Amino acid sequence: MSLPRTLHLPGLLTAMVAVAWPSIPTAHAQSEGLGKRAKPQFVLSASHGRRVDDDAASDGRSEQSRPGVFSSGREIYEWTVPKGVPRAAYRIALDVRTGGAEADPTNFISTYSLQVLGTPGRRHTAKTEVIRFKLPSGDRPRRTSDRWPVYRGRIVSTVPIVCGAGDRIRVAASARWAQVHRIEAYRATGRFLLALQWRLDQEFHLFRRNQECRLNIDVRSWRPEPVSPVVEVSVIPPVGTRQVLLRRKITLARDDGQTVPVVFTPRWNGPYFLEATMSLGEETWKAESFIGVVSVPPASELPRDSLFGVHPGRLTRMYQTGFRWIRLWDSGDV
């Protein structure tokens, strides 16, 4: 049996890595710890939050009713910034745990995400882009249970957020048996008053071969004076070497932000590694992400003529790579 010409087998297999691996914005030195002497501007405990997802009203299971617990991975919790908190840029630290039969310390890298919603009636009413977290350099979460691999640790946002009294902070977790114990907000200072991150609006971060990819880099400054950093964007395709897509000097006014569009056309199936750097004087910031490229058309269900198989449970993104489910064992044996 011969493979269709449009099916690049190694590319499809490696594209699965990019599709299944969440896009993780990272930043050199932005992952640094907050310091032992740093004091939070405000603190929010799990008991102060409330569930606001679609299942919040109908879900009555005792475990899911506990404050800050994510049992299904679909929960969304919301906190309100206390009165008297000045509007400013803050770095957010979460005291969290993740657990269950498949838990391991790396879950802390990609599990949690955060958004800010402005107070109704204010000019800042739109959601922020999703902010992700990572462990400070050198830290590891501690294992808190021998019966179940439950880990607890402190993670820090990759970029600051802007919020003030009355704004709402929403936290989601793309994993089961996760929990937020505490939210701490620290005033951003020094190099953390500049930030950049990828913004990928494409569903599943999955693109088609030989079609134009449109991506965005968000650059933000909270410094009191104008700055003119240099932004460079490059991509490493699955075949070939690193390619520089753009290099541009931009000017940011006081408390200003810009979106830098990035456009290129992928010629190969597979995962593409994206890297953006921002330089200002002797300082450098980095943001990294991944996209997947395939040649099969978009799919909303399992393709019947697929050559491969995956488990069907909530794996819509796998359908886009041309895979279908083949059950090779009796589920009663596992």
C-alpha cells in the first residue's frame, strides 16, 4: 500500500509533538524568582475565589466544590482585586499543586493560565492575553504524597499583568486534580517593566503547508520613559536551518505597547520552533513557542480513511493531523 503524495509521514508524526505540546511563552530572566525579601502588594486565597465556568452551577461533586480545585480541567476561577490596590504592572505568583495518576513536576510548566478582566465601566474592560507560568530557575515542586504523585510548588508569570482595585483575575488549569492555594501579586520593577510574548490566534496552533502563517509578537513597556528596543524573530523548521523572519527597531512611549506581525509560509509538515528576542542596551528578552504544520484539511471528527490510530477522548486536535482511533485491546484489561 502506497502513501498519498500529500501525506508526509515524518512530518505528521513530528507535528503531533507541536500540536499536543502547549505553546509556552518563556523569557530569559523573566522566570527568575521574586526574591526572599519581596513583599506582595496583595494576596488572594483560594477561599476568596469563585467558579465562573459553564458547569459551576450544575456541578455538585464534593471534590469540585472545594475552593480552587480543578477536577476536570474545565473549571475557571475568578478573584476580585481588593480595594485600594493601585493600577500598575504586577508579577503574579501562584501557590499551586497538581496531582493524579499521571502527574509529574513538568505539569507546572504548562498547566495554569491567567487572564485579567477590567472593571465594568472602565476603559480597560477587555481581557488580557493569556498569561502562562513557569517555575523559577533552580526550583522544583515538592512531592507531598506517596500514594498519589501530588506535587506542590510556586510558579511565577512569564510576563507582568496590569490590574487595579475592582479588576477580576481568572485562572484556568488544563489538567485534572490541580489546585490554586494562593495568589500573590508583586510590583514589577527593573527589567520586568519590559516584556514580550507570542500571541497565536490559530486554533490548536496548527497551520497548513504552503499557506500563509500570520502570527503576532506583543511588546509591552511599563517604564516611565520612552524606549526603542530591537525585536528579532526567527524560526527553525523541521527541515533546514534557522531562518530570520524579521529584525525591527520599534519605539514605545511611556506605558505603551505594540503588536509586531510575523508572516511566513511553511514548506514542510512538522513542528516549527519560534523564537523572538528583544534587545535594549545590554539586556535581552526572549519568548519561545511552537506551531504545527500539516497538509490534511481541517477535521471535526475521526477520518475513516486514516492510516493511524489514537484514543478518541477529547483529542480533537489529533483529528487535524489525519489520525483516527483504532482500539487494539479490551478496555476491561487496563
